[in-house]
Amino acid sequence: MLDSPLWFRATRGHAIAELVLATLASLAGAVSQTQPTEVDGRPDRYMLAPQRSTVTFEVDAFSHSQIKMRFHCMNAQLEGTRAGLDSGRVMVTIEAASVEARPRFLSPIIRGGGMLDVARYPEIRFVSTRFVRTAEGSGWLLGNLTIHGITRPVSLLVTPGGAIGEPRRDRTIAFSAAGEVSRREFGLAAWFPTVGDAVHMNIQVEFVLGP
């Protein structure tokens, strides 16, 4: 019967459900109007914290020794990480003239025309193209590296400072990366074979959420 308590409870429950759905839809519309940056597709942006970031190159030389190079001036940004580091893009610019070598007497030689030739090629650049996770929780960052005016594809093995690609409580993202390139492929063949061809790159970076 229509006036039974069971029918009344069912009808009342249906009405409440419709009211809840209508309220949620209204709230969703209000949020979309007051917070457009969350839905308009604009990428988030993290900027490099240079005081907590380092880039070093190492080359085997002189039998069992190494030439170590550290770059002291660089800029970088990380964009589009709302869906994780997989969808992000890293862009790094290094001032080639900021290199400091060990042994120290090699610093001006490496900056000179026989090697980096910083007067003609003042910047070293890296732009990522893709990130591929591995089962171990790290991943490969693929991209294009430009040194001495020559661009080549490179792969960097990335190890996270925390959960990979996830911001920490202080709104930072930190990770290390390592890779190897042939210096002769970038037109830097001086001193070979006394100085080895393989350049070992070690990168420690920390990004902070930008404005």
C-alpha cells in the first residue's frame, strides 16, 4: 500500500539521495569557478634550490687518477608534475665558465678553446623528453644534452630523495641522477687517449615549489 511505512522510508531515502547529489554538483561548480588553476591544465612549476644542488663531471686520466669538474652556477625548473614525475619536464642550464676542476690548474685549460671553449659556448643545457620508471622505484630520465654547441640524446638513472616525483612536507622535490656520455661525441677529443673518453655525470638536485 502507498501509505505503508516501508514505502515512506524508501521515498524519503530517494529524496535525500537526490538532495545530496544536487548539493555535490553545486559545490563542484562553485569550486571550478573559484579555483580555475586546478582544472585549466596549467602546469605546476618547481624552481632549483642552487645552494642544495650540485653537478659534477668525472673523467678517468693519467693511469689511475681522475679529473673532477664541478659547475657552480646553474638554473633549472621542473614543470607538469601533478600526475607524478612521469609527466614532468626538466630543463637545466649550466654556465660553462663556472667549472672548477681538480687538479685546480686544469680549470682555465678546460674553460679554454681546446675544451669547453666557454667564450663561444657559454651554456650547457639539458631538456628532458621522457621519464621511464623501473621496478626498483627509480627510473630513467631521457633527454637532450647540449655541450660545446652539439646536442646528443642521453639517459640518466634517477634515484629519488623520497617517493619519486612526490613533494616532501616542505614542498620540495629532491633526487639524484647519474649518467655517462662520450666527450668525443660533443667535439671534446683533446688529450685522448691520455684522458679517457667517458664522462661520468653525477647530479644532486632539489626543487622548491615556485610562485
